[in-house]
Amino acid sequence: MDLGKFNELEDKIKSIVSGQDFLKKQCQILEEALKNKESEIEEFKSKLKALDEERNSVRARVDLLLDLLADIEVAK
């Protein structure tokens, strides 16, 4: 095997290894972004649950007030 072909093969291998390192770094970056998004989703779920509970509480209070108003007799 002549030296030129060996150098060409060496360059190709180095290129492949370099590409693999780049892809590993990209994968780590994407995994971190995914973890951050999952954390945000959990945070939003928690806020949504709190808002649902608040809405249900307000609804119950409004229903109670409407019942009280319904009990009032209107003078004719």
C-alpha cells in the first residue's frame, strides 16, 4: 500500500471520528434541552392544576351566592 492511500485512509478515519464527536456533543445538547422542556411541562401542569382548583372554588362560591339570591323573594 503506498503512502498516499494510507494518508487518505487516515484522513477519512479522522474525519469520521471528528464527526462522531460532534454528533455526541449535539446529542448531549439535545438531551439537556429535552430535560429542560420536560421540567417546564411539569411546572405548567402544576400551575394548571392550581388554576383548575381555583376555578372550581370560585364556581362553588358563585353557585352558593346564586342559591342565596334564588331564596330571596321578589316583592311584587
